[in-house]
Amino acid sequence: HVGCLVVVEAVSGGRLLVGVLTDRDIVTAIVARGADPALLRVGDAMGDELLTVNEEASVHHALALMRHRHVRR
């Protein structure tokens, strides 16, 4: 029941957000193309155009950004 994973890269002193992998990414990038998932890496399918907001932003603002960019997750 997981539809989305946050992808991070190890950097000195922590982790850096580099992308998001959704169940839809897997279907469109791997299954629909007939690719072998055992031969691919998360980076081959993940979305890397990140939309972020500050934790102090209002939920209304975040929702407006998501709607404008057609982001579901």
C-alpha cells in the first residue's frame, strides 16, 4: 500500500533529496516498455523534477502549487 518513495543520495553529514519514485513511474517507465526491472535502477524511472515548499507554508499554498503543476503525490 505504498504509492510513492522519496529517493535520497548520501552526502557528507546527511542525505539530499534527489527524486521521487511512484507506482505510476514504475508502470510507465518499466512495465509499459517491457523492460526487465531486475536490470534497471530507481534512477532510471524516478521523477527528478521536484516541487518543494517550506514547512511553514500553508497547506492551501502547497495544494495550489500541486494543482498548478499537476502533482498528485
